[in-house]
Amino acid sequence: MALSKTKYCNALQCHKMGWLEEHCPNEKGPLSSEAILDNGTEVGKVAKDLLGPHIDIKYNEDLEVMLSDTKHLLLLQNVVITEASFFYDSLFCSVDLLKKQGDSFEVYEVKSATELKPVFIEDLAYQVYILLQLGYRVDKASVVYLNRNYVRKGNLNLKELFHVEEVTSIVFDKQKEVARNIKEIISCNQQKEEPEQVLGMQCVKPYDCPFFAYCTKSCEKPNVFDLRRMQQSKKFAFYQKGVYRFEDLLKEKIDWKIRQQIEFELYQKEPFIDKKAIASFIDTLSYPLYFLDFETFQQAIPLYDGIKPYMQIPFQYSLHYIEKENGKLEHKEFLAEALKDPRRALAEQLVQDIPQDVTVLAYNMSFEKTVIKQLAYLFSDLSDHLMNIHDHICDLMIPFFKRSYYTKEMQGSYSIKYVLPALFPNDPSLDYHHLELIHNGSEAMNAFARLGELSLEEQQQVRKNLLTYCQLDTYAMVKIWEVLKDIVLEKV
């Protein structure tokens, strides 16, 4: 087998990616996150019922089995088949949904996205090409994707959950192009020598290339791809004209924050501290101080009422607080039970744990504010208190976002995952790498989403790890605030 629909789309994005997939698969970088893969699987599973009763072709490593099962089912006059599989002249595809009525076929490609993307049509056009070459009659080709505005109320309504966009005429217009693409891709893959390909936007669109690290391994470090605040298109434009080393970039017209990152790393500059700006920020805060951090997860297929696809669902928070100056640091926390809608219990405890009219600190407060606003909209009886918390949130990120405090170790980022180790490089108690199993928000989200699949003993261990991780997030905020406060008091 030379091509599957995934390999076809990858090679269409970049012929070199297709060649590396065939000849150097071990050079591939990290694959998509578990959450993305799980969402894709779940959407595909639910979408199987979209056209009514169906017969499923089970996946088999021996593709001949899938092809044989498909041939038998195609003997039926009227049938909906999921994962119907076809092979033609070294080309293979499995169709997500295939509806057969007499001699007529309808082909549906299911995606877990919330919008129609051009690559989806390329994927579908490749499948239709194989069916047409095999002599089948295709009367309709459609892409199925999620309706981002769907809000679950009771049982899932598949007709409202999914958009079904017919693209038959576009797919047929692409058939000659598909034939040319296949010929070029197979020819490229058969070459012994690695094809030359200049880095460009095809490295990141429509998807990040898993071979990007391999293709840039000869670039001197640090380089243009290490810059945080420059658009991808500008990075590639600089690279293509031979300007990618930090020394060369300083000769170009670039944003002052980008220039600052380059100069600090290139010349090993000492930290920049604007005491006046930091003092102005600290003056906006008053005791008692509450440091808040949420953890959320997303569901492509909403499990609970009032949820949209990919809506952030809070399941945990950590709360450190100090009642008065020189007061004791206290801590409270919440972690939802597995397999339950966590929002009501979390909202009820949050209004118990945070009094009204107190200063609440978050890091990148737009996230916390969004979560709280959604809870306030959902629970009218808690709305006034929740919105009071919302309205009293201050953003601890501001001094770093505005570069009132900047060091070379921050590498152009104001993320807490960069700021914290820059401020505390030798403190193991503030090192996320020392945590067990859960080291970042993505891992926390994945762990909670799968919590219900575990034994009680395993759940207890995961819950312990989740609590430890989230607690570090707010403790880190406290330590960062202390650094800023000490600057104002001229202790550093």
C-alpha cells in the first residue's frame, strides 16, 4: 500500500513530509495530544448514528479482512456502512460513513473540528477518487463537523450537534488534481534521496509538521523560530531570505519586545526591573489576598446539559489566601468526583471559600474570569456572589506581560511556566518537573477526563497528583507576588 488518506493529506501539505513518513519515521516528533486523539475517536463514534441504523466494519491490521467485509456488505441494496474500506492501485481508504442506495453512494467524512477546512475537502476528494476508479457511482459527498453553537439539552440531538456540508461539486472538480497529486506523491516517495524543501507556512498549516525539529536541526541556536511574539509567516519570511540568526535579526526592523528577547539572550543581559511600574501594580492590591487557579477539561461531544462542544468545564481549583499583612498563608481546594457534572459543586464551594469584595489574583485572568462568568450565567442563585468575585480579579501576569520585569531566562514569554523558573531557578519545591505524572494543564485535563475509567486505588493516586499540581500553581503565584512586593520594598 503506497497511500492512505492520512498519508495523502500529509504529503499534500508537504511532499517532504510524505517522504520522511515513508523513509525516516523515527525522526517524527511528538504526535497529537491524547485529548485531541480521544476527541476525534469520540466524535467518530457518535457520528456513526447520524444516518440511522448502520453496520460497522471493525478495524483489522490485516486490511484484506476489512476489504472483504466491505465487499460482502455492498451486496446489500440499501445500507449504511461505517469504515467501509476500498483499495485501488496501491491506494487505500476507509470511509467514515457510506450510504448505499441501489447503485448510488453517498460519502461522508467526519471531523472533530467546529469549522470546514480546505484539507477536509482534499481528504474527501481522495476517497471519492478511489471509489470512482473502482467504478462506483458517487452522487453525494459531504463533510460532517461539529456545530460550535450547539448546547446540549437532554438527549443528544445529532441533527443539531453536527453540520453536514455537501461539497459534491467541489470534490468532483478536484478529481484531475487528485490524480496529478497522487502521481507526484508516489514519484516523490519512490526517490532514494531526501527531497529538498524550503521551510515555509506548509510546516505549520494546516497542521504542525511532526518533522519540523528534524528539518531545522542544522539551524544555529538560538534562531528566529525561538522567538515568542513573532508571527509564523514573518519567521519563515526572514528564514527564506537567510536572516534567522539572532545577530542578523537585530539588523532588521522588529518589535521592541522581540528585540529585547534577542538582546537579552544574545548578550546575557542582567534582569530589567521597572520598580515604579511594579509599585503601581502592587498599589492596586489590598488585603485580604486570594490566589485562584482553575483546571478545566473539554468535551467534543457534550456530556452535560448547558455544554457546547469544546467548552471549558472547570473541575478543580486551588486557592491560597492571606487575610492581612504578615498574615499566615492558608490554602483551600476543590476537586470534583469522576463521571459527574462538576460545575454546581465547584461553584457552591467557590462562593463559600472566597468572600465578596476581596482581591482575587489570577495569572492570565481572562481564563478565570471566563470560567466564573459561565458559572454565574448557569446558576442564577449564585450569580451575584460569583460576579462579585469576577469583578475583583486582578492579573498577576501584568508586570511580566508589560515587561516591567524581564530576564533572559523568560525567553520572550510571560507564561508562568517560564516566569517561575526564571525567578526561582534553584528551588525544587517550585519545579513542575519534580511532580509525579501531572506536570502541566494538558496532563491534568487528560487525567481527569479518564478518571472514571480507573480503579478506586488508581483514582486516589491520580486525585492526589491533581491536587498537588494545582496547589503548586497558586503557591507559585504567591511566590511571584512576594518577589514583586519585595522589589517595591527594595529588598532585591
